[in-house]
Amino acid sequence: MDTLLKKAVIASIEAGKKIAEIYQQADFEIEIKSDNTPITQADRTAHEIIAARLAGDFPVLSEEGEVIPYETRKNWKTFWLVDPLDGTKEFIQRNDEFTVNIALINEGVPVLGVIYAPVSCELYYADKIGSFKCLINPEEEINIEKIIDQSMQLPYGIPGENLVVVSSRSHHSPETEAYIRQIDTQGKPLKVIPKGSSLKFCMVASGEANLYPKLGPTMEWDIAAGHAIARYAGKTVAQIQTGKPLEYNKENLLNPWFVVQ
């Protein structure tokens, strides 16, 4: 496993363990940010752990970090793109479907991705060697060699007789609904599965779902790790309106509508 990928895997699991610890509390602090989205103690703590772990090699752009002007970051060739707790609404609603997302961006392309789900303890990771999944025992010390040994390569499953579409649980839009209705199922029964956070990318990457359309707002840090995992599993992530690949480190970090398939 590449040194940078090891670093991201360790950071994601360490942050995930702390998130899981806070998740078990009877109550945790919830605030509303200036963009009207929620933030919790878990978001902040995970950010601090990840930022400390990744410090040194490349700049870190994190949802919960400082706002970095485009004039500064436009010159970044390579940088870490992080969502310390993707699916904060899922975390608050306690439905277990939230993740830690870490990606490495090189010249606008995600070349490494790690997603860790603190409740199910599922770890997904990818780089040019491929995409993989491993179940983590959070009670044990992090052992990279064991993780590699116990990992399975993606994709490993097939949706079967249904055409399986995965969609957002908390951010479903009328536009996404209309898109799903017009899909050519080629005679297959259509099955729609709601899912939180970046786990939707993982379902397509693993082969559990055929596609994930997103016709609604997302930010670059929401999807970069999932993009890498889907990409190295042989899937495509493209803009719905143009069919072109998504780009990262744009002046406006808002993503266009896209589909993963």
C-alpha cells in the first residue's frame, strides 16, 4: 500500500473511532453554520485528527477547516480534500449512515480515496492499484498489513435481476426523482435504495447498485473520495448535462449534477 494511502487509511479510522465514541453519547452539541448546514462536536474533532495526521506532505482542504481563498489554492497541484464527517444529518438522526471521506487530488483528478463508516466499520480505499473493501475491528490497533490481507477488490457483487439505483436519503430532489423515472431499465424491475453519505458511491463501486444519480447540490469534499473509489473500480463519474468528468479545485467548490455508473 502506498505511503500516502496508508496515512489516509489510518487518519480515517482514527477519526472514525472518535466519531463513534461521540455518537454513543446521550447528547452532543449541534450548531448551525453560516450556510445553514449543521455541525457537531464529532465534525470538529474528526477534522482535527485528520488534519494532524495528514499535515506535512500537501495542503489540506477540509469542509471544517479554514476557508482558503481560490487565489491561494489555484496554484495547488496536489492536495488533500477532506470531509471529516460526511452525512452530518444522518449522524444527528442516528441512522448510522455517515462516513469519513479523505481524497488526494492531483491536477484536478482524485487519485486516491478512503471512506470509513464508523458504525458498520466498513473501510473502502482506492488508488491506481484498484479499489478495495475491508471490515475493521475498532477494538484492535490499526494494522495495515492485516487490512491488506483481509481486503476484497471491488467490484465483487452484481445487482441481480433488478436495475438498482441508489439515491440520497436526506437530500433527495424532485429533479433526481424525475431522472430516475426516465431511466431505460431494459425490461428489468427498477429498485431504488435510499442511502446516506458517500456510501452511495461505494454501492456502485462494489456492484451492489447500477447507478447513483445526483441532481442537487454537493460540494467537492462530499464526493472526491467516493469518486476515486468508483473510478478505480472501473465505474464512471460524469456530469449529467455534458457527459464530461468532474473537476476539482474549482473556484466555486459546488459540483455540477452528476451520475455514477
